[in-house]
Amino acid sequence: MDNMTVPPIKRITVDDPPTTVSPSANGNGSAAGFRSAAPRPATTVTERMRVAELSVAYGSKLAVNQVSLEVRKGEVLALIGPSGCGKTTLLRSLNRLVDATPTAARSGHILLDGQDIDYLEVTQLRRQVGMVFQQPNPFPMSIFDNVAYGIRERGSKRPKRHVLEPDVHNALHRAGLFEEVKDDLDHPALRLSGGQQQRLCIARSLAVNPEVLLLDEPCSALDPISTGVIEELIGRLRSDVAIVIVTHNLQQAQRVADRVAFMYLGDLVEYGPAGEVFGAPRAMRTKDYVSGEFG
């Protein structure tokens, strides 16, 4: 044992300031040992949101530091990075949920279709920029009433069920759930499986026709089969709505994302096409993270 050669130890420094790089024009980079995601159907890309020099602090702690990026219909944007890096704070800023935290302070600009979200009525903003959380959160009511909830709240009069049915059915179809529940629409939503409940929450958001859909680790509480169903759904929805997903699962980000933003200690370290960020990262911090050296 005394004569055994001790293998070298690679020390990873994670306290140095990150080196931030801008996205390049070419997103086709790949590296050996990191497979490319499956080809995605081409779709028209349209900017929906623009984040410009966004900073968010909780008291004296800076959580997001001067982040700028775009959210585009026709693409899935994945926010990745270790715990506490600011990705969920960034996500929650997009529909002003972060403003509900008493100690939060926000600077910079977030534009939705060219308009500063601070000048939009918050309820209207959250219809246009929907949110699906980590844990499925169906309301304690029927499947039908869950999906119809947002539509009913949108008007001054409560429309009759037969008026709501086409929109409810359409939202369930878009969420890939209609065929599974079409005979049970009056049953309690809480009887559904976890994966079905999460798709119901997506349908509830889709029912009011949002422009942007925010997904905060939507598969973290689901089994692999349900996760696969949600990922396929995300791929289909990207042509209709801009999608931003926070995920700790790098393989999931690689499977579903068109563009990736890697965050570390509140900074946007690297932002660009998924094939480039995962396959040919330009920042050493990104390379260390996607290769599993820390996280």
C-alpha cells in the first residue's frame, strides 16, 4: 500500500469570477463525447421578450447580475446552472413573480413585444406570460373547471359551459391530455397521476393563449415515462409559444432546448445555441459545468 502511486487530483476553482462570453453567429459546434440533440422540426422564430441588463437583489444579496437575453417563439430556451445561481430568480422576473418577495429589488428592463412589463397590469402580464411550477398544483375542482378557470376570470361575465368547451378541449389537446381525460372531465383533478396533473397545469396556462410559457423544473417530481411525455409536449408547443425552462438536468436541457443560458453566481456566463453551449463551449466555466466537474 505504501508503494501505491496516488492518482493526480484535479482541483476545480469555483470562486473566481466567471468569464462571460457572448453568443456566436454559428450554433453548429459540437465536441466529441457529447452527443447532439435529435434534429428538431424547423419553425419560424419570433422575438417575444427581451431582457436588458436585468439585475435582481434580495436585500444586500445580488441574485441576478446584469443579464441580457432574448425569449423567442419557435425556440425553447433552457436556463441551466448549479443551485443558487439565479436561474429561477431570472425566470420569476419574466412575469414579475419575483416582485412578490418583500426584500426583492429589480433593475434593468424586461420587454414583452417591445413594451416594458412594468407598464402592464400584472394580471394581464401573467396571462400573456404563463407559469408552470416544479410541483403540479391543480386546483381542488374538476378537470374541466381547472382548465376553464383562467378563461372565466378573464371576463366580467361567467360564460356557460357549452361556450367554454371548445377552448377547454383545445387546451387539453395542446397539452396532450384530452384523449386520456375526455370521459372524465367532471372528475376531481387531484385524482390524476402526477404527470397528468402537470400536463393539466400546462393546459390551464395554454387556455388563455399566452405568448410565453415559463417552466420551473416541470419534470423534477415526475417519473421517467411522464418526463418523456412532457419533453415531447415541449417540443410540439415551441412552434406556438415561446418557452423558457429551468432545469438541473443537463441531459434534459440538451434534449429539449434550442438555446441555452448558463448562469453562475448570478452572472450569465454563456448564452447561445444548445449544440454550441454543450458541444463547443467557449467559457472554461461552462466547459467544466457541462462536463460534470462541478454542479
